[in-house]
Amino acid sequence: MSTPPAVSPEDFRPILELVRDFVRTKVVPREQEIADSDAIPDDLRKQVAEMGLFGYAIPQEWGGLGLDLTQDVELAMEFGYTSLSLRSMFGTNNGIAGQVLVNFGTEGQKAEWLERIASGEVVASFALTEPGAGSNPAGLRTRAVRDGDDWVIDGQKRFITNAPIADLFVVFARTRPADETGPGIAVFLVPAGTPGVEVGVKDRKMGQEGAWTADVVFSGVRVPGSALVGGDEAAGYRAAMTSLARGRVHIAALAVGTAQRALDESVAYAASATQGGTPIGDFQLVQAMIADQQTGVMAGRALVRDTARRYVSGEDRRIGPSAAKLYCTEMAGRVADLAVQIHGGTGYMREVPVERIYRDVRLLRLYEGTSEIQRLIIGGALIRNERTGR
């Protein structure tokens, strides 16, 4: 049995309406400004903080809104409707970084960080990916060695979202070699100003302008024993897997929102653009492309909602999240490709929304577990379940 959400459906409805209005009236008109400046304008960031979006998934006792995953995905579908960098600014606070603290942090760690994360005063960054370890954390090479009551961390992280503006790094490091008892991975809270933490230059990416990522190097970074999340070395790998599974459902919803935007842009263009004096939307082959887009969006939305419900109830927190991320991110890529095709040469031009969407959605199939990793998780889990009789 799942517990009732902290925010009732009646109270959530105006929150969702507020977010939808903000996205479509305040952010959509400024997408080109975001792309050109490669940054989220300060006034938009301030509005996001005032709306409580830096902490919408953080429990109310720590200053957040306390939305559960079924509500999270509804917001994510709205965030996906505009530049994905907006969501990236506060997504880690609510998602993979914030949830590590919510689910595995000690009471002292929660008291020190969660309220500031929920308010947006602190930007948290999830430092897991490395040059040789991405979708599968088991390949982690960053090391943490105990030195008296402290820990000393050495290693390099790559593609770390919000690293250039982060106040807190949630760092995954190996404390011992993996063996039959576990992978030997722990999680540490490392303030960005700690000596030995070096953030590299901002990455130049194919898309998602305004969402900043960078390498982070930890050279002899000393943190106190209280920095060990949960006060337990064994919590690290569980924290990573739990946060990533939840995050995959969120990314799937984000993909649905972006696909909906690509579909809406396609329909509007097809209804107005003409060839030989005839609106291209009257051509059956264009209608067929729009039909495929609509079918994908509808299927993705239904899958995301069902997956979120089953995650919250505890019925499925492994196969479903991977299936939703796999299907929805691949679907968004197909819908974006069709959107460019429907627009013809216009769709290849910068400053046209579908051109940006085409580049932005490509990343969705890579981060928080590639499509290939999702297939391995789904297939492997189904076979194991059959063998164990589950």
C-alpha cells in the first residue's frame, strides 16, 4: 500500500496550472535568448525559486513541496515543453542529488543541506559519471581513503550537470574493491569550496544551451567523517541505483513533454505552410507523419503515468523505469526527426524551435543510463525473475 501524497490532487491542480502558464508564457518566448546566451536569465531563475521549483520533490518538513513521483512526472511533461536547460537548473536538486539525501542522509545531513537545496540557495550536483564509468557505476575509479576520522578523495568526474555553479557535490567514490559482499562504493557530501576541488571549463555541447556541465577533479580532497552519506559506506551503490531509477521516470516524462512540443510545432506549421498554394497539412504523407507523432506522444504519456504510479506503490522500481526511459526518449527522437521533416528546409534553420528540439532530445537517450543499458536492465531482470519464480 502506498501512502497518500503530501499534496492532495485538489491542491496539486493549481500548482500544475501555474507551472504550465509559467513555461508557456514566460519561458517559451525567451527560448532564443537562452540559446544565444547559453544561460538561464537571472529573473527566470528568481521566479523558479519563488515558485518552489528547486524543492518541489523535497519533503515538506525540509521546506519543499513534497510532491510524489506521480505528480513529479506531470510537472516534468510541462518542463519538457520548453528549453530543457530550464529544468536542468533545478532538476538535480529535486532528483538524483536531492533524493540521495532524502532517502539515505543522516538527520544531521538533512538538517544541514535540504532546506537550502529546496529553496535554491544551494545548487546540488550529482558527481557519478567518470571517463571510464557512466551508465554502469560499477566501473567507478574515484577513490576515498579513510585517514583518521576523515576521508580523502581522489579522482575525476565527467559531464557533471551544474558543476560550474554547484555549491555541493554529491560524490560517488570507491572505498574498497568490489567483492561478493558489494561494489564498495560510498557517497560523500563535498562543498564546492573544499580545497582540492577543481571544476573544469564549461563543456561545449551539441544542444541544451544553458544547461552547464563540466569535468570535476578531486585532488586530495579531505572531508570529515560526517560527510559520508548515511554514515554508512554500503549505502552508496544503493543510493545511486535508487536515485537513477527514479530519475529515469522523470526523464521519460521530460521526453514526452518535448515530443508534445515538437508535435504542436509540426501541426501548426502543416496547417499554415503551403506548397503550390495548398497547405502541406492537406497532403496525406504529412498527415501520416503527424499521426505517428501523435501516437508516440500518447503512448509515452500513458506509459510514464503508469510507471510513476507503480513506482510510488512499490510494485515496480526497476523494470518499469528503464522501460519508460527507453521508450519515451527513443520516441522523442523519432518525433523530433519527423518534426524537422515536416518543416522541410525551414526545420534545418537555427532559431526554428524544431531545430533546437532535434539537438536537445539527442542527449535524453544518453544520460541517466543509455538506451543500451536500459535494455540490459529490462532483459536481465525479466530473465532473473523467471528463474527465481517471481
